[in-house]
Amino acid sequence: MNVLVTGAAGFIGHHLSKLLVKEGYTVVGLDVINDYYDPELKLGRLRDMNIDTKTIIYNEIIEGDISFIKLDLTDLNNIKKLFEKYRFDFVVNLAAQAGVRYSLINPHSYVDSNITGFLNILEACRAFPVKHLVYASSSSVYGLNENIPFKTSDHTDHPLAMYAASKKANEMMAHSYSQLYGIPTTGLRFFTVYGPWGRPDMALHIFTKAIVEDKEFDVYNFGKMSRDFTYVADIVESVKRLIPLPPKANNPDFDPKNPNPAISSAPYQLFNVGNNSPVALMDYVHAIEAALGKKGKIVYKELQPGDVPSTYADVQSLFDYINFKPSTTIQEGIQAFVDRYLELNT
């Protein structure tokens, strides 16, 4: 079974690609390897997948246990050629311009990568039909909603930043293609993913680096925040289980007179993917300090624009669908990250 993983040099894509190969899938990874953060980290992830990064040339396949192609999702012509060549059974679209705060600085990049790029994936799935398109949405779509825990049945009409708006757009675009062309699509609202090989703009990396280097670091909203931190291995296990379980059309639970946003009469569905156990930010910081055996130099600041004080995922519908619920503790996950960080940086 051929599966395309876009964003394969990214944090989640790297872990997912390795897991899918172990499960017997034929994996093609795609990534543009941009410079949103240090490309060397992305290249390191590719090397960890036994991909020879010295031979990477744009739009040329590197064959291997995990095959790889450097390609931009906005390059529709070559995206379609890739789909035509491999006739993918499944597509997992993780490629995106990430980051809530960066979207305040460079909103146009989110339209290019997250909207135009996703449209091109949908068009390719239309031209060369797949059994299931799974794509990354985000917990940020909940925006101003304060109905905790967040449920996929909640409406998500009040995003706080362009990143969230682009992810909400992905969900709506996927629904239209599911309705018009029968493409089975599943959107995944990830909640604060963390773990080894994580992005350097994420809190865990920033806090760990600062503590190791004995430098100050910022904690926003004066530490009065909580997040549904979800370990990356739990994330990719959930995705792996979802891939062969596409939604079906004519869901009998869908009521057009009282529509649930998470399901449809089209082959379309949405799930939260979270730990279902929010952790206070300061408990998270203290867990990092404990893993490193060293106190951090914290600078408390006000809540940043685009941020929310708390996230908390209701994952019951996902658990019922795949019979799996994330279970990795913060202490276990942070220790795994710290061990990898020290291995790579000392």
C-alpha cells in the first residue's frame, strides 16, 4: 500500500514515516525543506530515516526504505506527476507553514503553503483518486471558544490568527471535495505535540535550550496557562490507526437540520488528537527542570496576541473510532526529548 507523507522532514512527518515503514507501508516522503527554522534539523530527520541528504535535488525521487522527494506543494504540475507515477492509496498531508506567532509577521506564507498547497493536494487526489486523505488541522481553530474541553461538535468560527484561519479553511476545503468528488477525508486537530526531534520554535525546545545554556526565557500570561501536551509517539500511533479507516458517505448520525461540524453526509470527519489531560504550564516547566537537574531563569510576561490561556481536547470520538487513547506522561515524554536534545547538542 503506497502512502504519501507530506512534510516528511517535519517533526510529526518524520516520526510517522518511520512508523509506517515498520507497519509494512511503502512510504514516499515529500518536503520542500524551507528555512522557517534551521534546515539542518530537517536534514537530520531525513538522515535518521536513512535518506542520503547529499543527493537531494528538487523534484527528483531518492529511492529507499523511505523514498523522498523535495517538492513544493504550490508546484501543482509536479505534484500531479508524482501522484500519477505512484498512484497513492493513502495521503497524509502534514506539510504546512506552522506557528501561530509567525503568522502575525508573515501571513502570506500561510496562504501559499496551507491554502494553495492544500488545494493542490486535493486536486491531485481528485485527478488520481485515493482511498483516504488524512490531513493536519490544529487545536488553534477553537479560537475564542472557552467551552472546555474542546469538542469537534463545537463551532469554530472565531480564529485568533491567520494560522488558525488557514487550518479552518483546510477543513472547509476538504469537506467541499468530499462532497463534490467523494474523496474520503479526515482532519486531525493536533493539540500541542512535543517530543524528540521537535521544532526549535516550540516551548519545550526553547525552555530546554535556555536552561542548558543558563539563559533567561519568557513564560507568557505570567505562567497561568495550561496545554493538552501530546507526545509525538501517541500522535503518530493515532494517525497510523486512522489511515485504513476512511469515513463513509451517508453517515446516519448526520442531521442536516442540526448539523454536527465533525461529520457529514459526505465521506468526511474531524477528530481531536490530544492527551485529554491538560497540564499547567508551570508544571511543564518544572518537569523540564527536573529532567535536566537544573533550575531555569524565568521571565514572566503578558499573554501574547494569538495565544489562548488553555487547551483541552475531548478525544472520546477518536478513542471510540480507533480504540486508542494517548497515555504517555509528561515526565516520560520530556525525559525522552531531553535525552535526545543532549545527545544532539552536547
